[in-house]
Amino acid sequence: MIDAHIEALQNLLGEKGLLATASDMAAYETGARYDHGAAAFVARPASTGEVSAVVSYCVRNGIALIPQSGNTGLVSGSTPDDSGRQGVLSLDRLTAPFALDRVNRTVKAGAGLRLSDLNGRLEEAGLFFPIDLGADPCLGGMIATNTGGSRFLRYGDVRRNTLGLTVVLADEDGTVLDLSSGLRKNNTGIDWKQLFIGTSGAFGIVTECVLNLEPLPRQTATALLVPASTEAVPALLVAMEEALGSYLSAFEGMSGNAVRAALDHVASLRNPFQGGIVPDFVILAEISRSSPQREGEQPLDAVLEDVLAAIWEQEGAPLADAFVGPPHEIWALRHGLSEGVKHSGRLIAFDLSFRRGDIMRFLDHMKAEMPKRFADVTICDFGHIGDGGVHFNLVVACDDRRLADPGFEPGLREWVFTAAVETFGGSFSAEHAIGRKNQGFYDKYTPDEIRKLAAGLKSITSPGPLGAMTF
């Protein structure tokens, strides 16, 4: 039965546009972290029109589709299940158009364009898309998950920087919605593009986008800060914001366990700490300007040093130590955390968010309770203290017998999410979206009236089987 569909889809997409052999599909069936499924086929359309044709055919024939962008997600949202009945619709050939409007400071781009490719092409114009990530996703997936990143504090998330979209709906016609306005102000009705940002592709497939761009920083200074205590972190953040205003572009927290994992497993990193002793918790602070240094203007390194000295001298100072260093070295340490933690053992990862004043309280609570509940599970947390986000990573030794227990990881996840959501009022998904891994927690924590509204919207926009989550 599926052979007939594959032949029909091949006719729509051509030889390069459809993969159906095990060896060709393997990369699309395997996720970034432990995910693996079985695809019926992989469709690789090269234009919005081809996406529409594929979606229309699949809806009319009852074939479920899993949209897949850069396949860098961590919640099983972009890989098929193991039934062998779902098709993957990959965006990897949707790299056109690329239309830069320098005056409007926008770009219209294909949803399959990688973030690194986008910024590489924008560099000559002195612009960039200001979402800083350790991974290299495609734009469509960034929109579908409303990615934030390390410089959210200054530039906001993808939602804030998306001006327009082109979307294909999962209906029998494969309806194309052109929402691609480059306007920053347009209050003539519902802002329909917002329906497709951060909703995991369930309402439609993004094929093109119009993005706000920012001037590339021309001056940057970074420092590693050691807070006086975990309780002092909120006060340190407020003091930095009061002193630096919009210059402050990042305020990233890194646990000592995560830093040590990076230094142990990423050979290119240099240990910047005195005597090689890694603090229990350290903060990466960055300040930046988009203008070149003017004659007589204080260099940013000096600005940062002066601010830190003033904070140091405050009564009850929230700062215990600080080191101003080269941005490329300090950011290399931050971006090496994921790789280091991944190689430390079996990783059970969470993407959580809290009110900024609660994030350190949550971390302290978990560090106190984890040994009592789950002995020998190592917390390697890091994340975006400036916006309340934390990658709460748990590492279990690969030879730990509990990993063979099918109830171990679900029980651990249930305990962490219960604390995050019910005790501290946080979110179980800051920017990784839902996917199959988080579906049960969406069902548990989303009020019935909201679920009904979401299901109603999906029945209108994309009634066909689309995406890995259900409402």
C-alpha cells in the first residue's frame, strides 16, 4: 500500500525530493539525543508549492506527517515514532529565498536555511539574526519552537524578531497562507503569524519567514562572575542591569559540575580559573555596543571593570570574584557545556523556566533533595539566568542498573516537573516545545478550556495529521 503512495509522492517531488530506503532515511529517523523512529518515507520539497502538494496528498490519503527542520530538537518533536507509518517532511531543501532589505533591516528567507548560513550571509551587511545558540538549527524549527537563546536578555526571542511567515496548512488543499509582511506595525486585525510561532508545527508548516535583523556588535566585553552565594545572584543581576542598562546582553549561569564536564571532555577549552579550581556556580556576563569605539570613549572592558569594582565595594556585595577575559574564550566555555555534559554519562535533560527571582531557589532545592530521592544522579545545570531559563541536566553513569528499569526515567521526570511547575510556578518547557517527551506533561498541566481552544484552532487550520504533539 505504501509503495503506491511513495510512487505518487516521487512524481510530485522528483528523484531528489523523496527518500524511501533505510540507508537514505536513517539520518532523518535519528534525533539529536537518543531519539530513533521508523519513517514510511522522507519528503524533501524544495519550494512552498511542493510542500503544499505533498501536504495535500498526505491529508487526502490519511498519511501522518512529522515536519522536521534542522533535527536539533531534544523532545522527540521532529522524529517519527516507531510505527513506520509516519512520513517525515524535511525542510532541508527550503533554503530559498534570501532577500535582504538593508533599509528595513529585515530578511526574507527559506525555512530550511541554517542559522549559521543566515548569519554568514548577513555579516557583510553588518547585521545578524540575534538568537544565539549552541546548536545550528534551521529557521523553520526556530520559529516552531520560539527559540530564545543566550542573548534573550537584550534581543528577545524568535517571536519578538519574526515579522512575517509563509505557512502551508494541513488541509486537503494544502492551503498556502501568505503572512509575509515586513511591517513592524500593522494593527488591522488578528496577528495570524503568532498562531504558528512556538506551537511545534501543529497548526501548519512554516516554509518562509521575514525576520527582524540587528546591527552586529562592534564592541564586546565579557567576564566570569562568581556570586557571593546563590542567594546573591538576583541582586547581582539587578545591580548589573541598573549600572549597564541596554549594554547588558547576556547573563548566563553555569554550575561547577557543568563547567568541569566541559573542561574534561572538550579538549580545545582552557581552564580560566585561578589554580584551576572551578567555582560551584559562575556567571558569564556580556556587554556590547553596535557602534565602533569613538575617540575619547571608554573601552567596554574598562566599563565592565568599573561596574564590577563598584558592585564589589557595595555593602553586602553580591559579588565574590570576577575575571574579565577575551569574549571568544569565555563564550567557548559556555558553548562547550552541552558537549561536555553529553559525554559525562547518560543524560536526562530538562528545559525549564521560572520567574527570575525563583530560579536559584529551585536549583538550591533540587541540589538538597536530589541525593535523598535519586542518589548518584549528578546535576549539571546551566542556562539563561537573565530571562529565568535553565537547562536542568541530570547525568547518570552509563553502567547504572537503574537505566534498565523502564520506570526510572519517567519517575525522575515526573518528580522534577512536579517541583518546577507545582512548587515553584515554572514552566516544563522554556523553549524546546512539546514533542512526544513532553506530551504527557502538556496534558497534565494545560487547563481543559485551553486544550479545547487549541484543538478547535487546529481543526480549522490543519485538520490533517500533522506534527508529533496532540491537543
